[in-house]
Amino acid sequence: MQKKIKTVKTLLEALPFIKEFNNEIVVVKYGGLAQSSPQLKEKFAEDILLMYLVGMKPIIVHGSGEKITDMLESLKIEMKFVEGQKVISKEIMRISEMVLSGEINKEIVSLLNSHGAKGIGMSGKDAHFIIAKAKDFSKWGLSGNITQVKSDVLLNLIENNFIPVIAPLSASEEMGHPGFYIDEDVCAAWIAKEVGAKKIVFLSDSRGVCNKNNELLCTLTQGEVERLKTSEAVHGGMLAKVNACMEALDGGVEKAHIIDGRIEHSILLELFTQDGIGTQIVK
């Protein structure tokens, strides 16, 4: 009986959050180790399904984990870096598109649909709903900066109860162009602000944002984030995620979350419990 009462208390704790997020768009950036474990993949699909069933409108933007790197290594193609950023040649762009759109995207969609959701896979090249231009072609090749997101494409899908699953690739305004590879954190932030999302959630391979003593910081304002960046407590991959959070917040998203994707049901724990498990950044 005590176990049943505990279950009811958990449901009641989630109730105000379910009411608050009903009919709201939540963008989830899905990447890292959460994409590599079969068990975590199942839990991720269950989290998205529950969000969907209680009236939330999830949009998923995914990365490649290590699969592009693994594919390049198997083909003996070297990935070059300039100033810490990937150089995307035409050959690497072709392989990236094959892995992102042809393999990973379809795997996620299939997993969602097998759980009873209505997932639909796409990249920014579909309907040209993401347009980008080269960051600096002489340095980084087909690595792009987004210039436009046509939000109506996604909003129409959501209106018809689909869950868009998006590979971070874009079209170009140039006819016959192969398109651009977009940083997935940046892609998620742009989509969140353009569709009017209430929240954006980044699944990472760390607990969230920590201070110099490795203590988790549960809630941060944008001003506090800037101070952490100045003190170099935030760096590397976490800096990229924090910058994407700031981009989303500046674009009108209410809250951005960075959570540990290695924990089962991490999305539900963050969104539907009072304390959460990661870092939330607020305006």
C-alpha cells in the first residue's frame, strides 16, 4: 500500500507541471551517450511519448553521437579541424547526410512510432525550412550559420499531431548546392525561438552546469551565466551548450535546461519534478 501511495504522490507532484506545459512546444536536443545505449534509447522514447500524451508538443533535434566519426574512420577519411571547428568537405557532407538523415533520423522515428507516437523525420533541407550560409568556406567548408527557419513547416506538422525529428542539415539559397552541416545545439536553439517554444532541453554527458568546485548549479540567470563564462568555469562542449541556451532565451524561450542524458527518464525528472536533476537557465 505504501508503494501505491508513493506512486500517487509522484503523479500529484507532476500534475501542476503537466497543466502548465499543456499545449506548449518543448524542443529537445538529443545527443551524446543517450543516443548510444539501447536501454537509454527506449527510455528516451518513453519520455517523449509521455510528454506527447499529456498534451505537450515535443520537437526533437538530434546529433550523430560518434557515428559520423566511426563512419569516416571506417572509410579512412580524415576529419580536419580549424580553430577547434570541423572542416566539412563535400565528401564529409555527403557522409554526414547519409548517417544523420539515412540512419539516425529514421532509427529515432521508428522507435517513437513503435511506442505509439507519430514521429516524422526530416532535415532542414526538406521544404527548405532551414536556410543557412557558409560560416567561412575557406576555413570550414560546408559548415553553416542559419539565416532563416520557416517555422510554419514545423507548426503545421505539430498541428496535425506529428512529432518532428530533425537532422541538423540545412539548405542553401544557391541552386544545386549540397547544403550545410549545422551545429546541432545551435540548430535546436534556432528552432526553439522561431516556433515559440516554452522550453528547450539539452541532453548532455554531464550533470549540468557546475562551478569550479564541480558543484551542480541548479538555477542560473543569464547574468550569472555570463559571469561563469568570464571566470572560465564553463568551457569546451558545455560552453557551446550554454551559448545555445542564451540564444534561445534571447529569442523568447522562457527556460533552457541542460540535463544528464545518461540518466534514465532524465527528461521527465527535469520537467515534472519540483527539484529537477540538471541546470535550468532563466532570463
